[in-house]
Amino acid sequence: MTVFAKKDTQSSLLRWVLIILGVLTTIILVVVLIDNPPGSDRRILYLAMVIPMLLLLGISLWLLEKGQYLIPATIVVALPMLGAWGSLLFDPSVGQGDLFPLLYVVFTITLSSLFLSRLATVLIASVQFVLLVGVVSLFPSLRPLNCASFLLFVFVASVLGIVTNQLLESRVEQLRGFAITDALTGLPNRRYFEVVLEQKLSGLKDTTDGFGLILIDIDYFKGLNDTHGHPVGDLVLREFARYLKNRKPFDAIACRIGGDEFAVITNDPHLDTVRALAEKLCKGVAGLALPYQGSSLGPISITLGIAHCPEHGETRNTLFSYADEALLSAKRAGRGRVG
């Protein structure tokens, strides 16, 4: 599960692009009506292109608001491409060597790199560049005076658009990782935990969608820190985090939510299974190897509190409070056990 999902960012950006394209297309429609007299072939042809484009943009925005992504993204990429190549068929000035409208193929490639896959973008860029070379090679009448510069500009602009967007995407992913990851243990942090918990609760439809929450404290961690120092405490936290990663079910999420406090959200509709997992973690941690400076720090123990949704609550505060009270109860009963 991804919290700060890439699609959420892309959908937000796509919404703005659709609005901007709608405004620009409307302006183009006004310019066409002003520059071309009623009944002229140029006016009729451009209206036949621009009006359907406006309709498609409106439909795309509506689909996006309904939760669809791929269809609006494809339409956004396709419209500038159709407009550019449509001008080659309908605009007499293009047939006289004015290939400026075909520069909009660069716009198409940039949009594709933002909203479609890398493979789709490279394919679109390659096909359009081959078509451009074919047009200027096979039809000398369409060849502009600065043909080489025209083709070079399209090629360089396309490559730069693809590379720049990929670099930005990589940087955003890196920053996203910093925002949701605990630096010491490599586990997701409390911010991630809280958002995932909210997502699980908001997606709850019936009891078959239930899930478990396990809160975990490392016993006597403060005393360990005070006795051996923070490097040893950090070692314990890292090793326990590694233990959680290896022992939790593949579909569960383990997070560090505080100093020595951890949480596991497990996708299981049955309380008994959640309890069995907690018991397994509690017993297994005693065998955790903690080598330090050529010797062993000895076994550690953990105390756990469990809660199950919807049985113990259907809000974040209620569910967390129940698990926390179970954890405190287990501590009062002697630690090293499941509450």
C-alpha cells in the first residue's frame, strides 16, 4: 500500500492541465472565429477539430472527478498530437512549408512523460519523430528552409522533456521516502502509520474488511540506554526493526511510531489470528541475536497490546486507545506478554 501515491500527485496535476488546456482551446476557438470569415474552408475545418477537443477535455475532467485516470491521461496526450497532425491535413499553410503547428508534438511528448509510462512516452516520441522525418523527406514541397534545425529542435526538446521529468520524478520519490521513513530503522514512521490507519478505516465496508492493530514496546529500553549508552540503544532498535520486517506477514505493515514504540497493522479479519501473530512475535524476540563489541547483550523482551477493527473501534482514536490500554495492562501484569 502506498500512502502518498504517485497517482494522487498525477491526478492533481492532470486536473490542472485539463483546465488549462480547456482555457487555451477556448482561446484558439475564439481566434479561429475572428481570423477566418464565416463559411471559409479554414474556419469550418478548424471548428471541426477544436469543438470536439473541447468536448473531450470536458469529458476527461468529468471522468477524472469520478476516479478514472488512464482515459483522461490518454486523451490529454492524444489531443495535442491530433491537433498537430490534423493541421498537416487541414491547414493549407502547412502544405506550403510552414510546419510550425507540428512543433506541438513536443508538447505531446512532455505530457506523456508526465502522465503515462516511460515505455509509452519513448514509443510516442519515436513514432512522431520518424513521421516528421518521413514528411520532410518524402514531400519536398512541405520541407521548410531550416529543415535540419526544425528536426533537431524537435529531437532535443523531446529528449530533454523526457529526461527532465524522469529526474524530477526520481527526486520526488526520494523526498517522499524521506518524509515517511524512519532514518534509524528504515521502517515507515508515525506519519505513514497514521495515514495508513485512516485509509484502512475509511475503506472499511463490512466485517470481512476487518484488520488488526498491534502496539509494541521494548521492555526496559530506557534502562538499557542509560546503562550501555545510545549506540547500544540504536543497535537494539535496528535489530528489532529487522526482526519485525522478517517475521511479520507479507501483507502487514510495521512502523516505528516513537522512541521504542512500534506498531503493526495486519490485514486479517479475525482477532484470533492477530493475537496469534502477537504471541509469535513476543516469543520469537527472545532468540534475537544482539552482538555488540564481541559479546552478546543478552535477550530482550517486548510487551504488546492488540486491538481489532471493527470489534474494538471504527475510528483511529478509539482503536489506538484500545490497543494502548491493552499494552498498559500487559505492562502492569509483568511485561513480556500480549495484552
